[in-house]
Amino acid sequence: MKTAEHARRRPAPRWIARLALVTGTSAAVVLLLFAGLRSLLLVGVGLAGLVIAAAGVWWALARTGPARAMAVALACAAPVAVVVLYAVAGLLWVALVSLALWALAVLCGRTALAVDLAADRGPTGVRERTVDAPRRAFLIMNPRSGGGKVGAFHLDEKAKALGAQVVVLDPDRRQDVVALARRAADEGADLLGVAGGDGTQALVAGVAAERGLPFMVISAGTRNHFALDLGLDRDDPSRCLDALTDGVELRVDLGRIGDRVFVNNASFGAYATVVQSPAYRDDKARTALQVLPDLLTRHSGPRLTVRTRGADGEAAVEAPQAVLVSNNPYRTDDPAGLGRRDRLDSGVLGVLGITVDNAAQAAGLLRGTRSEGLASLTARDVVVDADASSVPVGVDGEALVLPTPVHCRIEPRTLRVRVPRDRPGVPRGKPPMNWRRVGRLARTMGRTAAGRHPH
């Protein structure tokens, strides 16, 4: 039940919501006051330029040779032409002021919704449990990961000083980290950990889950997406070693694709095919530009079908060019799946399917999760099938080829992760913009003291 004290702690979101309404209205007033009926033309020209630029980007990715050069020119010329038209009409400053006010309105609106939602939800994140320090920690360290972070931060020496057994992988020969981890568990290790990339993290995490042992992440990789979503310090991986002496335990989900574990995601389609190329590691941009045209226009690559099953029933995505299956959904403000996950214990997979057959659909992707070309789902089980006996798959950044159909599933709260008690944490994501909710929040005044709530 909402109390008067709770209401007194809620003035900030109301006033931020009101500021959002004021600045949003001001953006429209500036257009109407200084541009009159031409304001409609102003908005129309701006939207047209945005759509044409998006179409140009699509053509640049889906074409080769002179057609690609023309598409790049179009994508660059469209916004320049819009600016020139505004300037010729003497309305450039009007457009810039109005755009700045609108951007401020959206920022304030999303901030107000985030603060209000945080007050309702209370503390978030995976529940942590205080545990005793490990007595026989076993850590695997990859000296090549992250450009040599293991050596740069003296991680092996620091871990040994804390009583851990450390194996530093030989950069000149391939070693089986799964076998190393299982042997350590057989010999009595009571914690397994990895200083390396997400792919290596996933392999050892699978062993830890299999043996019921706690797992420790040391953010010594290049991107460290798993460490990011655990709230660990990615700038100083040596701080992760604090989990050996003052740690807490979290229980998080694991994704599984076939018999392999993934901690972040598995990708199918265009991206997965691109990373299979032997030239990709040496020249990522050039390789992508060479391979993408045939993939996006469906002249090569398998035709995918995705079927999901979850609490809301079954769903299907037919013939997407790219599919991303993630261990817990990525934030709604990050449809490309390049950022954070709010939770790692929701018990569901996130599924993103992108289908773009023409420039109009490419422009439609500007609408984000509301686009017809972007399917955003959650599921407990996902089956990716194809008109081929096998498909390329990127699993936590590792390039694989798997037989079809490929089955992905979630294993809820199956991994015990040991993290430092003192760590940066995971900041809350801002909810999507909803003007109706912002308006209700702005009108609440002091009525929440009587038990009425804007939601």
C-alpha cells in the first residue's frame, strides 16, 4: 500500500515528467510560431531525408560495385540536402531549436518513467548470498585475451598470492579448457574461474554448472559482455579477484545450444555466416561488405525458420536474414543486442529476428521494436531450422557449424557465480518512451498520498 511517506519521496519523477511535457510542447510551439504552416513541410522533409538515408544504407549493404557507390552517396547526400533546404528557407535555426527541445523532452520523459518504475520495483538484480571464501580455487587464464590483460594487470601473480591455483594457457598451442576444468574438479577444486573471453568463460561455466561448483568471471577479455551484465569492473580486471576473499554468490541462467553452453548469445544468419570467413579476423569490415550482398538478397546462405515455445505459447519467424538468441533478453532500448541485459535470472531466452527484403523495410527498422522487420520474442525453447543440413552459428563470438535443426534452451538459475561484494553493479535501463504514461505521471500532483498511483 502506498503511504504518505512514499508519496513525499516521489516529487522528482512528477516534476521531470512535467518538464518533458513543457519542452515537448515548446518544440511544437517553436515550429508553429516561426514556421507556420511550413512547419508541416519542415517535419515532412526531415522524415523523408531520414527514410532515404536508411534506404541508402540498405542498398549499400545489399549491392556491389557502382550501385554500392551510388547508394553510399545517396545515404550521405540525403541529410545534407535536408540541411541545405532548411537553410535556404531560413528555417535551419528553427529546426535545430525544435529538435533540441524534442530530444530534451524525450530524455526527461524516459528519465521520469525510469525513476517512477524504480520506486515501484524496489531493488533489482540477481539476489546475492554471502558465502565462505574458497579453499582450492582453480583459475584458467588466457594471456592473449583483451590484448594481454592477464600480463598487464599481473592477474596470475595476484591470484596466486590469494591462494588460487592458476593455469596460464600456452598461446602457441591449443589447449582443452573443458578438460582442464574437469580435471581440476576431480582433484578437489571448490571454485572454477576464467580470465579470458566470453567463449572461454562459457566453456568453463558449463563444467562448473555440471559439477555444481561456483564459477568466477575475471574480465580479461576484449568485450566482456558477461562480466558487464554481472556488474563487474571491466576497466580493472584485478578487482574481480576480490571475489576470492570477500565474495557473494549469485545464481544465474545459462543458455544451451545443443550440448554447448552459452553465457551471452548464439547468432544465426548473416552475421554468423560472415564470421565464418577466414578473412574476417584480419579485415572485418571488408569481409562483411563482400559477403553481405548475397546474404541480404538471399542469393546465398540457408533459408532459416525459427520456432519458439514459452509461457505465452508458440510463435514462428519465417525466413529471417539474421537471428540472435540470447541468454535472457537484451534491453528494449537496445534492439540490436549490443548492450546490456537487465537480468540474468529471468528464466527465458531473448529472440531477435531481422527480416529485410527491400529498402522500405530497412527504413522501417528505424521504428525499433515496433518495426515489421524486427521480431522480438521471449521463449524457453527455440528451434532454428534451415533448408540445409547444417548452418553457421556464432556462439559467444566463436564460429561454429552445427547440424540442423538447432535446439536452444534456457537452464534457469543453474550457474553459481562468485563475484566481489564491492563491484560497480548494473545500472537500470530506461523504459521505452510512452507519452500517455508521462502525462499521467505529470498529473498525479499529491494524490498518491491517498493511495492513487499513476500506473
